[in-house]
Amino acid sequence: MYKINTVSFENLSIYVSHNDDLKEVYRFKEKMNKNIEIPILLNAGEAKEYYLQVDFTKSIYFPLEIVTEVENRKANLNKQLQLGLLFVFFTQK
């Protein structure tokens, strides 16, 4: 899974190499969420070449993480736990 912060760019396309050709598999369209998660489907032992085309508007800043589905799920649960604890802390009288 790709985890990308979209603050510094306008457009993003992801391509996968297939039979000496590039096939577009993802196009960033909306700016509603600054953090996006893009699933990558790979079987055990499988390898693919991905190419990213990015249109930078503000700066050349491209925080990209590649994580497994399990790591992503743990990170999201941890973030929700932190937000819940902050909510409880700030709503106590």
C-alpha cells in the first residue's frame, strides 16, 4: 500500500509496467484528503515495476511510504486510539 501526503502537489498518476508498456492504475483527482492510501495488489514472491508521475506546485516534497496491509491497519488503529484518548482528556471536566 502506498501512503502519500498530497499537500505539495496537484496531480499524481501511478503506472505499472506491463509487456514493455505502461498502464495507468491510479489517478489522483480530489484534494479533499491530504493523506491518501493506494492499495497495491501483489502476491507472495511477485514483483512489479510502478512509475509515479507527479505535478509539483509548491515544492518538491513527496512523502511516500510503502507499507503492508497489516502495518497500515495497525497505524490506523493507533491513530484512532490517540484521537480517542485526546478526546477523553479534553472533554473531562
